[in-house]
Amino acid sequence: MTIYIATYKAKHKIIQIEEHSCFTWKQESGEVDVEMVKGKIVRESSVHFFRLVAGTNYVVDLNDITVEILKTEPFKG
């Protein structure tokens, strides 16, 4: 298994704040499955970010979040 890191930008269709961050994950060596990584980022990171920003009076739906992967590479940290 190889650890990878990605920088990304996430947007919500209504909340007017963008999330710019990085994300690490493990996978077999080889090409990065960008769609899989986007899904992981939405579920494991971005939804929590937008829920924090939105507060308790607004329900954040996973389908309202889009992720743009800016760069990926093996993590050598």
C-alpha cells in the first residue's frame, strides 16, 4: 500500500465559502482513481467542513458538494 496526498478545492452549491485543503489516503500503487478520491474527500472531510460553517440550522447534503482535485502524488512525509 502506498500513501498518497492530494490538494483540492471543495465548493457547496449554496454556502459561499470554498474549502482549500489536502487529503491523504492509502491505495495500491498505480494510477490515482480521481473519482474515488473525490468521493472519499466529500464523505470524510468536506461534508464536516461545510456542516461546521453552516451551523446547526442548515442541513448539508453530500450531493451539494463538488470537489476539484488540484494535484496528487505519493506522500513522502
